[in-house]
Amino acid sequence: MPDPASTGAPPRSGGPPLAATPDLLSSLAPLLADWLPGRRWFAGHGRLITGFTLLSATELLPGAAAGGPPGLLHLLVRVEQATAPAAGAPPGGDCYQLLLGVGRELPPRLAPALIGRPAGGPLRGHAVHDALLDGRLCGLLLERLRLPGRIGVLDFHREAGAEIPPRLPGRPLAAEQSHTSLVYGETLILKVFRQVTPGLNPDLELPRVLAGAGCPRVPAPVAWFEARPPERGAEPTTLGVLQPYLPGCADGWQLALAALAGRADFTAPARALGRATAEVHTALARALPTAALRRPQLESIAAGMRARLESTARAVPGLRPYRAGLRAAFDALATAGRGGGSWAAQRIHGDLHLGQTLRPARGPGRWSLIDFEGEPARPLAERRRPQPAVRDVAAMLRSFDYAARSGPSGGDAWSLEWARRTREAYCRGYVEGGGPDPCAAPELMRAYETDKAVYEVLYEARHRPDWLPVPMAAVRRLADGG
């Protein structure tokens, strides 16, 4: 059998596995060091990449010979960086899931997906591209889920009785966050996580729980894939989740902006969304363990909020004049705990905003909640911890304010009144749906809304500086006790 390096082709089935090739990662490293910082889902923006560690390499489709279609290579890579990561980040660097197409030539339509051509190693001279932008290779990923089993360290699972039609065409959605979503034939949608953490992702865990509880507000998972851990008894790492696609739906952000542009009332949709949120919270509280937050837990939550405030103020100087007023909200939460107050905690969405909701674009329709991953920047253990349901409510209230200040009217008096009425309607709907009255816990509500605004300030300063005035307007209001 000829040496793959001498023929210019990557190893094929029956040849040495790429994972056993010591120079695979070293040949890809210069390309990845240039490519990764340009991805929105890369968590290490602003920090120099100092090295990579290959955790696994799996050939989902062996590399093709010259002129043939590309192969598909799955990598789990840890990225090491020069400066310290955020508090709670995994030791040794963040881990990323990379699906790479490998072929001698790259069709012109895939030029934006090109990562580069390695100068050496087993992929020398081949075009390496982001396979999640390649419809053909996306189709292969769906076939692996349709026919579950194990390939290398990867396990593919399908829910019993779930139907996955064969040969559905795949296309990536344009919007990128901490994941990439692939739509198959307007029937199914696969969320592929880019940055991954060992353990069960809430975006698989909670929708499966809600499906088992009979809650219709969340699309039930159809299939998923994960990486098996080397440690005996450890949880696998969730890599991707396949769910029904809801065609003809718009997300709540689009619908809210359309209402603002037309100077239309949004209280009825907001009230219905409040009911939907309460139904999801109620189902989660019944299906999963709950807890009571008393003085020690409340003081710990308040301390974490203060620490995030100080960290953000160091990174965003414009926040510094408001620290005292914002800190007062967190101090009030700690004081409530010292006075004997306690609140229930349960599993929640964890990153709820209008963009995480879907409703038919035309007609009343039913609201659905999606994307239960939580805030990806927070440690997985924290995202899976029971928390007050009011945290989701406060986050949604911030989202209404965001829409009013970033819409076509730019936060004029009418838009701000629109936000006030819409926020009130959402809270009314939440109570009608069986949730506790958010206004009955003012210390919690103000603390969580303030913490969310601080998070938004840091996010916008790093990723969308032009949007920074939106959360800063909330910061000024909240610092004044509003």
C-alpha cells in the first residue's frame, strides 16, 4: 500500500488513523491560529493563542483522492492562550469541536469556508474547510444520526420511534452564536456546539425532560451525538442536538422590532409569552429537583454579582461611575437573606430573551421556547444548578427594553412607553400561566436585572461597541434605583 504522503491523499479506511499521526495537529495549528479568532463563537477574543492540544480525531468520511469529493474529519481541540481565562473557565484552555472538510480542490461556492492548506503533515496540500458550511458534508452528519452507533470516540443516538428521513438537503443558518445550526429540508434542525464542555448540555437535558413531562412549548430532541469521556463513570460531552424545525416562524426579536417599526401594540403577544414561560417553568419544577435559597446561598449569589460588576468595570471604564448604585441592588439581595428571606430555586432556561422564542410569523399561533444552553460563558455546572425562576423573567424584561432602544425609533418616548406596557403584560401573563408574581420579589428582580445589564455591557463592549449605549441606558436607570 503506498504511503499517503507520497500520493498526496489523506489516510483512508484501512490506513493509519489520523489520530495516530503525530504531526496532524502541528500541521493544522498555524491555520487554526489565524482562523479561530475571526469566528464569532470563539471565546478567546483578545487573548494570544499559544498552543493547541488534540483531544480526539475521528474520520467520519475518509479523505478522498485527488479530484474526488472531500472527506470529513472531526476534531476536539483544546486551545491554550496567553492570559488568564474568565473565572470558572476549564483549566488548560477552552475546548472546541471542529468539523473539517478535506479535499484536493475546493469548489468556488465554498471559498468562504476555506481554513487553509497545510504545508506539511498528512493533509499536506489539501484544502481544509469548515464542513458545517458544506451542504454535502452536513448531509453526511445527518446520516450518522439517522443510523445511530459509535465511530471512534463519538456516539450517535436517536430517540426511540423518531423518524429521520434519508438524504435531506442541509444548509447552515446565517446567524452564528456559540453554535452553528443546520436546517435539513425545512423538517429538522441540528445545533452543533462549537465550544464544548465535558458533561450533559442543558440544551439536550431540559428539552428531553420537558418532552417527557408532556410540555408542548419546547421542540423535543430527535437525536444527538456526544463524545465518550476517557474517565470511567464520567458524563459524555454533548456535541450536537437534532430537533424538529418550525418553518414559517419568526423569533420574538423580529416580531417585536416589526411591532415597533409599525408603532403597534405588543402587549397581547407579550402576555401570551409570559404564560408560555410560566408553563415551561412549572413543568421543569415538577420534573426536576428544586431547592430553597436562604441566607448563605443569597449572599453567595450577591457576591458573584458584585464580582462580575467589578470585573466588567475594569474592562469597560464607562461603567465605573455607576458601580455604587449598581452594587446597592446586590447588597439589598444579601440583606434580604440576612433578614430570613428565602426563595425557591429550580432549573430554568438560563439565557431567555426574545431571540430564544418562536411564533408563527402570521396569525396568533403558539409561542415556543428554544436554545436551553444557558449563557455559554458561564461554567456548565453553574448553568445546570437550580436558580430562581425570576432570573429568566428579568432577562426577558431586559430584552423588551433592548428592542425598544434598538428599534427604528431608537428609544424615543413612545418606544420607552411601549417597553413599559410590554414588560407589565409579560409579567401578567406569567402569573396567569401559573408562575409566582415576579413583583412579589423586588430584591431578586432588581438584582437579576442589574446583573443582566452588567453582562450586556461587557458583551457589547467586546463584540458590538455600537450597541453599548443600549445596556448603558439601563445601567443609568438601575443605578438610580429605577
